[in-house]
Amino acid sequence: MNSTSNSARRQTLKSSRLRKHADYLRAYAAGRKRQSVTMSWYLAPQSQDSGHASQAGRVGLTVSKAIGKAHERNRMKRRMREALRRHVDLVPQGFDLIFHPRRGVLSMEFTQLEGEIVRILEIARNDAVRSAKPAATTLSAGMTPTP
């Protein structure tokens, strides 16, 4: 078997991550905040002028200093990035998703964390489909969308 086959290729988050501060600010302003027991998240449609050519879904992580010391925050981000890397295909296309974990994520088992992230990604995907349908209906009816 070829080692570069699709099934053996390692998924990566490199092209799916939010990196610019302006993108975070735009997502906070345009997005909708949702919450779960272990984290909160923002889901925002990508702007047309974002410069992200493929309009693939992007993910961002922010961890407050109130969560703990630097090594704890870094460990939390590493664990979350790994769970997201495994399920990068669930990130909704054309949307930015920002995660804000709570302190409880530090003590969670990885399988629990991964399950929570998958659940949030599925909710975000459903929200993205719901929010895209009215715009598509408006465009197909010959009306111009309102910003």
C-alpha cells in the first residue's frame, strides 16, 4: 500500500486555523456565542473579503489566563488541537469557529474532550446549514440579500 494514500495521510489543522487577530475580532462581532458545560464557542460566517480563497471552515482557540498557568493553558490547547485535528472534516465550510475552554477541560479524559468537541462541531454544522438556507432561498427567489 502506498504510504501517501488518502486513508494513511495524516490530517492537519494548518490550513484550517484562525491566525490573525482581526479575524478573531470579526468573528466575535459577527458570530453567535453558544455554551456547554466545558466550553463556550463562537460561530461566525466568514466575510467575503477575508482573503481565505477556499472558504474552508477555520477554527481558533483562546484560553484565558484565569484558567491557569502557562503550562496548563498550553496543555489544554495541545489536547484540543489534537481532538480538532482528528475531526477537521466536521468544521462547517465558510464559517469560523472559536473555542473558549473552561478549567474543567484540564481534568477531562481525552475521549470525553474529543466527544464534546465532536458534539460541538455537529451543532455548529447544523447551525451553519440552517443559517445558509435562508440566504440560498432568498437568492433563488431573485431577491437581493440584506447585509
